[in-house]
Amino acid sequence: MELNSVTNSATSLITSAQQKAANAAQTIATLPVQKDEVGGSKDFGSEDLFKPILSLKESELETAAAVKLLQTDKKVQGALLDIRV
């Protein structure tokens, strides 16, 4: 396995997680406020928040996985350098 492929995969995972989080945040930000809140126009159900909040959690987990990939790659590279020296 190429050493750069792990870094590229981790970077790609972080980028997609960032985009997913941004989309979820935008969805949450554009939800209408409830009637009893200032400027509220209509009620919305908690199910409207369910999917974007899950997307935020998913992006958090994906980012954590990418960081672990990078940490493991760093350890492997260090071990390879120790063997070669």
C-alpha cells in the first residue's frame, strides 16, 4: 500500500465530513422558529431536527476516524524509518 494513499484517504474523509457538517448546519439554521419564540411563524416537529443532527454526529465520527488514520500512518512511517536506519 502506498504511504500517500492513507493520507489522501484521510484528507478526503475529512473534506467530506466537513461538507456534511456544513450542509447539516445550514439545514438547522434555516428551520423555522416555533410560534412561541420571537419572530416565530410556525411550529415544526422534532423530527425536522433528527436527520441534520445525526449528520453532524456522523461527520464528527468520520473526522475522528480520519485523525486515527493519520496517527496510525505516522506511527507506521516512523516504524519503517526505524527499520531502514
